[in-house]
Amino acid sequence: MTTTQDSLLKFEIPEIIFGQGALSQVGQCARRLGGEHILLVTDPGIQKAVWVDAAIRYFDEEGLRYSVFDDVVTNPRTFQVEHGAQLYHQDNCDVIVALGGGSPMDVAKGVAILVTNHGRIQDYVGCNLITQPIPPLLCVPTTAGTGSDVSQFSVIADTQRKVKMTILSRAIMADISLIDPVLLTTKSEELIAATGMDALTHAIEAYVSSLSWPLTDPHAIHAIQLVFKHLEKAARSKDIDAFEGMAIASLEAGIAFSNAILGAVHALAHPLGGIYDLHHGLANAILLPVVVRENMEHAPEKFAKIANAMGAETRGVPTKEAAEQVPEKIEGLISALGLPRRLSQVGVQETDIPLLAKQAAEDLCMQTNPHCYIAEEIESMYIQAL
Amino acid sequence: MTTTQDSLLKFEIPEIIFGQGALSQVGQCARRLGGEHILLVTDPGIQKAVWVDAAIRYFDEEGLRYSVFDDVVTNPRTFQVEHGAQLYHQDNCDVIVALGGGSPMDVAKGVAILVTNHGRIQDYVGCNLITQPIPPLLCVPTTAGTGSDVSQFSVIADTQRKVKMTILSRAIMADISLIDPVLLTTKSEELIAATGMDALTHAIEAYVSSLSWPLTDPHAIHAIQLVFKHLEKAARSKDIDAFEGMAIASLEAGIAFSNAILGAVHALAHPLGGIYDLHHGLANAILLPVVVRENMEHAPEKFAKIANAMGAETRGVPTKEAAEQVPEKIEGLISALGLPRRLSQVGVQETDIPLLAKQAAEDLCMQTNPHCYIAEEIESMYIQAL
């Protein structure tokens, strides 16, 4: 590695508190961030799973007031961000707590942007366009995959234009990520599988990213090891140690991708969220083996190391052959999890592919992929995944 | 791994900016932290090496005022911390920049404590006794080893009582660590070697610590790999890529030990700094193989993994035998670096050993060692190292 003044490397993550029972710290942490009146951003599923009640109990114990905003769906929408910001102002909130998967956390970041930077959330799409510090933000993830609790990303869907918009800025990193593996136990097998595949995609894309470096690499590799060790067991048997392993996998993959950024899988997955409202983890899972097969020749040594992390035999195996085991291992895991393998199974139409490819080619995440694909090449990848 | 509410794991590091030429960002970073008048804490050696002039030029470019405090020595003293705090108040400073090795950085943290918490620095010795936030702190390390730029530690010598006092608190973590490998090029071969051995000690102690976890382990292991790859070359040939490797080793070892804490080597090294004013890295280097031989039986699997990271052949080797290669590898590296191997070579007297052992037994770092040694056992280790 040789850095220069023009290629300085950066690394930043929130304060992390991790462990079974960590949710009990949510009130104290919100208080420590200066909170008097919390905006709790969550979704109806979390409400039903009683985690909202639990969080509120811990707010009560600290004498904190709170307003609950749970109008959040998968692939969250611009208007939800606006409504959340209205509630924040109306109730004089001072700290935001996100309790949920990627959607509530991304909405919480969007709300945080609007309450101090004003304007429309669309104004902040792109890199580093946020000028004012956001209010204190505490994230409590309830899925293992998104990594939004430690990342500099927020992805919001513009339903009018049917596009998913990526906001990337150090300014939207949470102050604290409070990770409690027990919260994972109330999710469905399919959601555990899909979000776990999201974590795997983050780790692989961060590891082969053009911005990866020694501070992100060990986390990416370890996350890959953990997914192959724990994901199937977590999804099938809801074993708490497997959930703890997946919580760490999600965390480490999040640390890696927030600092090394992502790649072509995410570039191709985002339009599927915008146009079909497809679950992000599922979109990644279907696209991952296809994109890896294209990417392999652009970073064969790295894919050989990924193969090793996945448990493939790589000693004495030529680099190219070692790398070729990666998509096979991924396909094996997807089959074991019982997830769909083709885009056609989840409603994607061949006629939409030119539009999907156009959006994917312009996606921010394409810039750090080991190779920058043009629209024609992207169309071919969508067709392979169809 | 199984966590509980009573054993939550924590992880926190500063924002990191890394690369050759990173010093050029020091003015902008100080400005971003809200600085108008900087207290620059450094030492005469850094002054002579022109890095102070360079930093001042970058302050000037940003229109920042500054006061230079360079009354800092190895194993820095309580009165130096007090003088720095007086200068901070006298000149109405608002941001502290530490430019140097462990000593200027530890003094800067001490100054930061006093200017907002008042009293004497001795009042804050121990764990989490700092109640008021410190002023913004930016660290620019000029050695590769200390890790103080990313750690929650400050170690200050009380010259009256001849003890080194350990202050451990999340409150004294820097806001930004700005790491420029070019700054390492003006150090002597011996200092590069000794500080590099400090990094190795941090990595090993963090990896076997009772508080180590998956977020600290990969950094500890990678730091060990990097030290064995780069340290000898950095010391002998002052190769810039080797310095870059050592800068990352120091950073990753720092991230690991700040969050997993240390062990018996540091517990035994601190009294040698307090009583003999021995360089901390050198003290660690001499003690490391002796303590490792005692520690091995308490964490054989971990030491086997350390052996592997050091480049020893461990495949098919029984765990105990693999672990036994660790002290041999360390001794080989110390010999290659031309550092002294015995405490008697650096002036330690056998008659002082009971006093040294008494202090070591009470040292904070002993608490996270894989085994807690009593004074008699510690005396025996000092004698083995004599």
C-alpha cells in the first residue's frame, strides 16, 4: 500500500455497545446524548414484537419524554421522512432513537438531516452535501444485516420518480450503536436469511472495493467467516449464539462498507427496490453470485481470500480456481436458506431491464466496484439473474 | 461467545485520517474541531525534526493562532501537565493538538483533563474518574507504537513518589487521529525498534486479554502480522512502505488495546518507567518473552494463533507446541533489532525487585491479563528478565 496526500484514507465509526440485554441501556444512552424528549423512529412490526414497549420502559426509568413515529415501511419513502421531521419539531424533540432494521434507521437519518438542514431530503442525495450537524442519534438495530447503525449511508425511495436515492455523508453517522442480539429473535426465517445475505454482500463488496484498506479488510473477512458459520443456524433454529454471531457479522460488515463503500451488487439492487419495492437483502442475494462472476477477473487474489473465508479449500489451489469457488459457495448458502434464486421469481420483468440498468450505471456504489460497468454490461447481468 | 447484560462489550475509536502527507490536514482538522487558538503539545525532538514548523505553517494557512508547549520528556511528569494547563488558560486556547510520540500525547490528554476538570492530575488516576468533557483533541503521532492517539489511556509519572500513574477513561479519547507515516522517517533506529516492540506488546496483550472480542481480535492479529513483516525493515532501512506498514500496525494495535485493555507486560513495565525512567517500549520488549512464557498455559489456543500470525508453522502442530514458538519468535525479532535483552543491561537492580513487584501487582493492566499474578510470581518474572 502506498498512500499520498491526494489519497488519504479515512475511518470512522460510532461508539458501539454490544451484548445480550444491551437494550436496557437505551434510556441511559439517550440521556447521555443530552436527551429530554426522544423521537423514537420504528415500524409497526417492532411495535408488535414488544421491543417498542421495552424501549419506552427504559425511557420512563430515566424520566425521559418520548414521541413514537412508526410510519415506516420497507424501502422507506420521502414523505415518511418529512412526517418524522414534522413530529420532531412539533413535540420539541432533542434526540433521535432508531429502533428497527435498515428502514427505520434510514428514515431516522433522513429526519435528522431535515430537522437541522431544512429543505427536502432530495437536496442531500449524493456525497457529503450535509452542512449542519444532525441532532444526537442512537441506533438500535433489530435485524442483522443492514449495518445502517454504523454506516454513513441512508437510502430513501422517491416513490414519484420510482428511484432509491443514496445519501452518503459522515454527518449522518450515529453517535451510538446499541446492539442487542436478543432483538433478532422475533424475526421470521425469511427475513433473517435475507438480511443475513445483505451482511454478506456488504462484506464482499467492501473487501473488493477500490477504497478498501487494512482497517476495513479484517472486518470484511471476519464478517464473511461469521455469515458462513452462523446464518443458516440463526435462520433455521433461532439459536441465540448464532444470532450473536450474525449480530457481529452485520456490525463488522457495516464497519467495513461504511468506510470502504460498496460496489456493483448494490448499484444493481437499488433500482429493484425503487421500481419493484423488492426487499433489499433479497435483491442482493439474487444478484450477488452473478456480479461476483463478472467481478472475479478484476480482483482474483481478493476473491481467492474470500473463498478461504467462506471455508473453501484454497491451499495449493491456483488463484483463479480458488476465486471461482466464491459464487458456488454463495449459491449453496442461498439454496440452504431457501431463498429465491432468480429475479423472475420475484416479479422482475425483462422489459424493465434497460431502465434498471440505466439507474444502476449512475448509482454511487458503482464508483468503488473493482470495475466500472457500462449500461450494456449491466443489462447482461440482470438477464443472467432473471 | 455469550454476552449478558452484565458483560456488555464496548468499542470506541476516534475518527482516523491516514496517509503520507496527512499532516497537511492538521490546520483544517483543528479548524473543524472549532479551533481559533491551538495549544500545540510537542517535545524538543519534534521541534528539531521540523515537524513543529510544518504544523505551524498549516495553522497559519487556516488563520489559526497557536501556543507551543514543548516541555515534555519521556515518561512525562505531573508538573509538565500542570504547566501545559496553565499555558492553555493563559493564552485562551480552545483546541489541543498533540504532535509527537506517546509522551506529548499523554501530556496533552493530562492537560485536557485539568483544563475542564480542575484539581490535580493525580485525582484522575484509575478508571472513569473524569466527569467533565475535555476540549477538542487532535493527535498526530510521530512514532509507530504508542497507540495513544486512538486510546483511552494516559500514563503520567509522579516523580515524587516515583510511580507511573495510569488514567483510563473514554473521556480522554482524541476526536481525530491524523496519522502521517512520513513523520516516522526522522526517528533513530533504536527508537523505531523500541516503539515497534511497544506496538507488538499492545497487540499480543489485547489479543489474550479477558476483554478481547471479535471487534478487537482481527486488529490485534493483523498488527502482529504487520510488525513481523515491517519492523526490522523500518528500523534498518527507513523504507517508507515499511513505515506505512508500521503506522498501520501501531494504529490497529492501539484500536485493539484501547478497547480490550492490556496485561501483565504493561503491569510490569510501568514501574520500570517510574523508578528507572526506562523507555516504555524497551521495557516492554525485555519483559514480553518472559511474561508470554508464563501466560501461555492460561491461553494456549490464543498463543497458537499468535504464533501463526508471526509466521510460525502451526498447521498440524499441537496447540501447546505452536504456542511455544511465540516467545522464540519475539526473542528472534528483538535480537534482529539489536535491542538489549536483559533488565540488568539497562540498569535494573535486583534489590529493587520487591518494590517493582509490589507496584506491578497493583497496576490496572494486571486485571485483564489471562491470569492475575501475585507479587511473588511477579518477582520471579523480573528475576527471569534480569
